[in-house]
Amino acid sequence: MSHSITRENFDHWMLPVYAPAPFIPVRGEGSRLWDQEGKEYIDFAGGIAVNALGHANPVLCRALSEQAAKFWHTGNGYTNEPALRLAKRLIDATFADRVFFCNSGAEANEAALKLARKYAHDHAGAQKSGIVAFKNAFHGRTLFTVSAGGQPAYSKDFAPLPPDIRHAEFNNLESARELINDDTCAVIVEPMQGEGGVVPAEAAFLKGLRELCDKHQALLIFDEVQTGVGRTGELYAYMHYGVEPDVLTTAKALGGGFPIGAMLTREACAAVMVVGTHGTTYGGNPLATAVAGEVLDIVNTPAVLDGVKQRHQWFVEQLQAINTRHALFKEIRGLGLLIGCELTAEHAGKAKLISQLAATEGVMVLIAGANVLRFAPALNISEEEVRHGLERLARACERYLAGESL
């Protein structure tokens, strides 16, 4: 039996945890998508900072196809060449000595937090179990990671939550200092809060966290799920700050759209994770790691990373021009191609409406909370696509200011 698929089918067949857009994309190329009706959209959402090299990138398609013709999966009782090659590339490119592959950012953060607890247990005892995280953070949807995320709206209905997790104010070192002590096993922080409003960390804040972790023998975990793999103009955002973590989590752009996550860490930390302490069925499968290897080879080049910084300027200059005309934004902020526009108090709570109007104009824009428009396009988006997409956004802003709603 065949069906003509419509957006309404979602409301009848799917768990209602999402409220997707009224159109269904069916084809993509680079930074453009087309829906069932043939309408074109310029993609500034990038699958929420996932599609690092756009849609249907020919190099990634070829890597996936070639590996798919060999074999897909064996399980963790065996290793494979693409996984080992990718692990070596990540080690060579970062502070890390060891890599654990999984399937998502939440899984990577879950692994990082478990490692921190295990490391503290082995070196100091069970009392050293405290985790310090930050308000408005986002680390995933598992019970452990949603508890570490500092957004009660995501965790309030799932009590009892894992204990010994406390939240400080982001970019407030004194707030963190009050919570970090000798019973703290880890501090987990995003170098730039994504879901929390696209808020970059201050350099002094991250350096202070590094010093506090060293003082109290706690592991410093950088959640780079959204900021990693070239998104900020460096391979990983920690490289902007000159502050190295003990553990780093990465996912999203690592697979360029193919699901993969990874936890990177130092040898001393990795040593506590002996056989059987953690695992995954699909993590490190040859399909995902073959694609991710190509992503890393392309992104970790001066041409791409410098290009991200140039594209940041294109976006910011044109967003400032929109703001000069319409006075919508209190602040335009971010690093590289993770950019947030915070609405003024007069327009508070209207980010979703503006993004919906933008979609009707043919440009896909994210939000980060009720007051921030978020942009996370492909790292190789063209100057023409940036210009045309922002022209479409400008028209959406004009319609919003004229009082139009959906």
C-alpha cells in the first residue's frame, strides 16, 4: 500500500515531541533545499549546525557509497579501518590521545560524564562525584545529559534526576568558584552556548575554569558538539582561547549529516575506561567513520577555516544593515558561522514568528530560545547565497514589522 506523504501525516504517525515546519524538504544541493512543491529554500539552519559541507556533497556521497559497497557493520567485537583512520586524524589535530566513537552528541556527553565519575572514583573515591554545569546550557536529552543542561524546561518532568549536579552562571567565574570544590569530579561547559542563545564564553572565564579544575583535581569537559569541526573558524573552539580541556565531545558537523559522535580525551583519563566500562553497538561503524574522515580532511584546511571567518563578516555586515533599517536586534554575536541575533525588548518572544515568515520567503533560519535568531549554515556557503538569503530574511522582517502573522 502506498501513501502520498503530507505534513499532516506527521501529526498522526509520529510521537508529538517536535513541531516541524509546514513544508517537507525532498532534495538538497549545497546550501539549497527544495520541498515537495518545488519551492527553493536557502539553508541557514544547516540541520542545526550539522551539514558542514551542505547537502549531497559529492565527496561525502562518494565516500558513503564506496564504503556501503564493502560492508556496513560488525559491532564492537571488531574494529575497522575507517574508524582507526579517523581516530588518528582527530588525535593528530587536537590535544587528545584517545577517542571513543558513538552516534550523537548526547551519547558523547554521556560518555564524558561517565568517564569523569569513573576517573574520580578510581583516583579519589566515591565521594568525589560532583558535576558543575551552567545555566542555559544544553548537553543532550538522555537523563544524565538533560540534567547537566541548565534548562529546567527540558528536565522538570523526569524526576528523580541524577544527583550531584549543580549549575553556575555562564561567564561568571565567581559563581563557578562557589560550586567547585574537592568533591567535584568534572566541570562541563560549552565554549559557546548554542541553544542558550549563541553566547560565546569569555577567555578569562574558560581560563579560570581550567585553573579551578587543576586546583581541585576535576576534569574540564568542553562540549563542542555544536562549536566543533570548523564551525567557529578553528577546528575546535577551544583553539580560539588557548585553553585545553581534559575531555572534548564532538558530533553534529563531524559526519556532515551522517550520524556520528566522539569523545576525545587524554591518556591518563582514558586509562580508567577498561574493557566493559562503556560501549555502543553502532558507534564507530565504517559508514559513519568513512564519511567523517572525508569531512575532517576537507574542513581542517586553511582554505575552509579562513573561509568561515570571511563568511562571518559577510553575515555580520548584512545583518547590521538589516538592523540599521529596522532596529530589531539588541546584539549580533557569535563566532564563525554560529551567529545569533538577539531581539530588542520591544520584539521579545518573536524569534519563532520571524523564522516562520523567513521560511515563507524561502530562507531557513533557526532560533535559540524565544528571543534569538540563530544562523548555522554550511561552512562552504557561497557569497551569493548569503546575500540572497539575507535579502529574503529582510523581507520577512519587513512583513513582521508590518504586523503580519502566521
